[in-house]
Amino acid sequence: MKNRLVCFAALCLVFVPTLYAFAGQDASATSTLPNTPGIAITSASTLNSSSFASFNDSFTQCLGTDGNYYWGALFQTFAPVVFTPCHLQMFADFDFLSQHHIKTVRLWPVLSTFAYDNSTQTWSSNFNSSIANLDKTLKKLAQDHIKAYITLMSTPDCSDPPEIGANLGYYFNPSLINNPTTQDQFISALQAFVARYQNNPAIYGYDLVNEMSLVLANPPTKTSQGYCNLPYDTADFTKTQALLARMYTTVKGADTVHSFTFSFDHLYSMSSRVFTMLSNDVDFYDFHAYSNDPKAFYQNFGSYTKPVIHGEVGVYGTQYDKNGNDCEGTGPGADRNMLPAMPPECQAIWLANARAFVYQAKLHNIQALFFELWPSLKMYGVRLYNSSNVFTGYQLTSGGKYIFSLAGA
């Protein structure tokens, strides 16, 4: 593990240069969502009425007073390499969100951070010292009256060599399916983690594996072993489904308070094969929603037998202003949450998109939206620093202001 890891979470998607106007389709300042029993098992897991004003914080990033920029891999968020220089800023973010009545954030304390040893490729239910960092974070969230939608694992990014090579063990990988000893160790660690936080009031719910559908949608072929060309399973995914069922049974036995799911990378119909492979092992559905035309995104949206949320929502692909500048910023610091902020032309794209998704979500009875990301990539807010690299406050984009307005007073 490197002392300082600089990486990027850019989405490699197709740019569609269209700005959609949605006059008269603003959502009201407060949500009127029904209290759906399927997900609201107890008060600890009840969806918040302001759940449209939520953010996904998949990559903690910060600028330290030493001038170094930190943006770690998913499994490093709560490890000392990232948590030590960044947690005060993370907690400041929580305070800021709480002051603006944001009630839910999606965090990524992936299980491997606390339970996996990459040098021996083994799992343990006796968690390492990084678990104390998560304890501190959940305590801070509780103080700020915010709940965390927790993602425990993620499928690897096929375009990121470390994630399908040296760091594959930290992600959902074939050994979990094909190696009985590894699977047993993993299940024991999963059970211990969920039991540890079974009554924690700062937890909203769990995504057990981020975008699990990616694996199930890519069976082996004559030219590929499967997703990322990795040998997950045979074409029928019998062993994979057995593991997912085992995971679900394990967590439900360890925690009767919170709700669990395996998220989908995009919208699937109830009749699709990938959907049916997951539908029996979730309490709710999490379809990730990226589109530059949210109305079109929902055209084939049917009715579902369980509550639906969008754990990730946002613009599809990279957007550019009329001068060809990336809307996330320009210059060598474009990837960082520092000025220059997004120009108004770019802000308008995210504002229109957020408004449209909220409007469509209400029409289709979506329970919650987690906008992608907070506070990353200038989409909704920019962190400000002085000349000494000391964090001084926030500058919201127009899209961020709109989302914050949904939280109410």
C-alpha cells in the first residue's frame, strides 16, 4: 500500500452535448414519499422524507496542510493512509451537510479494509485497527443526525489494472466464489461486521456489493472468462447465486433492524435474467441512474414488488462548456475540489439534470436519490482553501443549492 495514492474516478462514458430544460417541473421543497413497509423495517432503517437530498461520497479526498492531495482507493477511505489526513475534513463535510438538513449519505467502508490481509490473501473476523476509524465516523454521523447508506464491497473496475490485479482481493473477486476456505472466512467476517453494527442508529441500510449486476451480466464466452475476463463462474452462475444467497441469509440473521441489497449498475426489468438472479436476496432495489435525459431513462420503468432507490444519480459522461473546457474544471488541479469552480454554463447542466431526476423519481415512486458525488468533482460543491492550504469553507454550485433546498428547514 502506497503512502500516498493519487487516482481518478472519472466515468468513461459517452458525451451527449444536450442541455435539457424542464420548465415547471421543479420538485417541492419537501418530499411526500410513502412510508413503504418493505424497507422501513424499524425506525432505524426508515427512509428519510428528505431522501432526495442525499449524496454518494464514494471517494474521500482532501488537501492536507502539507500541500499533498489525497484521494485513496475505496478500501483506503477508513485506513490510516487516507483517514488520518482527511477525517477532519470529512467530519467538517458532515457538519456542513447537517447544517443544511441533509439526512443521508452513501459511504464506502468496504469490508476488506478491516478484514482482509492482501499479503496472505486471507480474511479475518478479528478486525484490524482501522475499524476504530469507522466507529468514529458513525459516531460523528449520529451527532449530526445523518444516516449512512453503507456499501460493503464493490466489483472491480476493469479499466483499472490494480483493481483486477494486485488489489483484486479487496474487491468482489472469483476467489470468494470458487475457493471454499476463502468464502468461509469472508462470510465469517461479513457476519461479524453486520452484527457489530446491528443496532447502530447512524446506519440507513446496506449495499452488500456495489453493481453486482456487472458480474451477472457478463457470463463466460469463447473469448472471455467473464466480467473483466476473470473466472467468476460458469454461464449459469449457480455458484455465484449460492454465495449471494448465503451472504443475504448471513446478514439477515445477524441484523434484524437494517435493510440490505445488491445494487444494479443500471435499470433492469423484473423479467430480465440478471434481475431475477438477485431479486430474492434483497430487501429493496438499488438501480443506479445516469442519464442526460431522465424522462427517457424511466420510459421502460415498470412496477416493482419492493421499494426502489437510486444509490447513484447524475449526468451521463463528461460535459464541456462552449469553449471545450471540461465542466469539472480546467488546468492541472481540475480533478481537485478547488477553484476554478464550474462556470455557470456547466452548472446549468447539473441543475437541470437534478431537477429532472427529482421530478421523474416522484412520478415513479422512487424512495431515495443519492446524487453523484458529494463533494467530489465540482458537481454540487467546491471546497475552498487559503494560500496556506487550510480549508476555509464551501462554495455550492447551483445544482448543489437546488438539492440542498429539498431538505427543507
